[in-house]
Amino acid sequence: MKIVKRYSVMFGKKRENECLLKPYILYRTGISMSDAAQIIKKNIFTDDQRRTVEEIVRCGEDFVECYRKWLSFRNFEDCLNELAIKESRKNWNYRGFCEVCETESQFLVDYEYADYRDGIGTVPNWRERLVCPSCWCNNRMRFLIGKVKREFRTGMKVCLYESDTPVYVRLKEWLPDIRVIGNSEANDENVDLLISNDLLGKSIDYRGAFKDANRRLNKSGKLIFYVPFNANSQKTIEGENCVYGWDLLQTLKECGFSDAYGVAYFGINEGYLGYLQLYFEAIK
Ligand SMILES: [Zn+2]
């Protein structure tokens, strides 16, 4: 998919008409990185395209199809990064809607936990940054909290595997009845929505952990989770730092879930960057 609109970004100094992502973007003088990002996103994407997209993926081929279909998002990220490199910016702000604070925010982008990509250079760790300065949640945390808010229906019992992260703190503010698995005071069975933020899958006995998660859910309950995942790999690399492959979905079924799938997502408006992220859902 190509970026088809030609437009100018007023940005930087003495760099009149320098091309970015040739030949689509021209690079000019004068405005902040945050404003430049706004101009880019409003010129490349329509209102509809800026809304968060999610798509179920069940295998590597599904993922590749999704990856190709949404390539303009990847171009968008590269363009932002290219601007930041040209300006030698150590940090900058990305304007977006925070689903945790339920208001517009200025997410912090910097190079903590940065990645390196051949041909581009240092790339922000979009997944772990884009931190909201009001709730202190990063991209991944904001998405997960937003997901719970969208899934939640009155009367649902929601449980989390952790109590020492901003995800728990912010969800507890929004949903005081939320419970933590392993807390002896909590009745942590018959759960409607069970949430794990990178923790559950780190267990060495991850099959045991998935079976236990299944046992805690009620009849139509759902487990929503992140795990370290390699979308290019069919097979899970087991060990202390387990990295899952697509056989994860079959493993979940063997652990008692009736269905399990990955969900690829990206969101311009909410700052859910990091091409291309996946979370997982397993249905009892
Ligand atoms: Zn926030």
C-alpha cells in the first residue's frame, strides 16, 4: 500500500524542500515535532483510517496478510522517526487520545529500550514508550486498559495477574471491584474477564498456568493477554525466557480453551504504534 498524497511538512531549519520518504513528503521550516506529526497523520490518513483497527489472526499467513494490508501505518512510523532523527530529537510528544485518562494527551516518545533497524537507525520502542504524562501508562498498558474498558459489561467479574503496575492501579481506579489472582482475600474463580500483561506466559510451566487460567474462568469467560511472541516462528522456544510461536494457539486449546487467536492492531488516534503488535484472546 502506498502513501499517495503529496504534501509538505513545515519543520526544521534551513532544510527547505528536502524530501522525506521520497517523493511523498517535503521537509520545510518552522514547527514543532508534535505539530509535524499532526500534519502527517491528518494528511496521510482519513478520519476512518485514523481509528484503531483490530484483526483476528490465526497463523503466520494471516499475520503477513495483515502486515501487507496496513503497510501505510509502518510508513507513518518510519516518517515520524525520520523527522526525529533529522532534528536530532532525544524526545518529543505525540498527540493522541488516552483511553485511560479519557482525554487528549501528549504521549512522550524517547529512545529508552530503543531498537535498531538496518537502513533506518535507532527506532523508538513504540510498544513500551508513548507514555501518557498524566496516568504514566505506556502504549501497551494504555491499550490493555482501553481493551478492558471496551469489553466490560455491568456485573462482570474481572481479574488481573498483577498488582504492582500502573495497569492495576489505573484499572482499580476505574473498576474498584477488580481482583488480583493469588490474593488470598479474592474469590478468583468464575471470572468473566481474566487479564495478563506479559506475566502469565512467563511461567516455566506455562501449560499449567494456562490450564489454571481456564479453570478460573466461567462458562463463557475470556482470557486476554500479552506474551513475548515471534510472529515469524511456528514453534515456541521454551525456557526461562520463553518466546511463543503460532503453536501457542494449539497449546491453549489443549489446555481447555474452545478457541484462541491473536489480534493484530494499530491506532493512530490513540497512539497505538509499533508495527505490528499482537495480543491474544482465549475463550473458555
Ligand atoms: Zn493517560
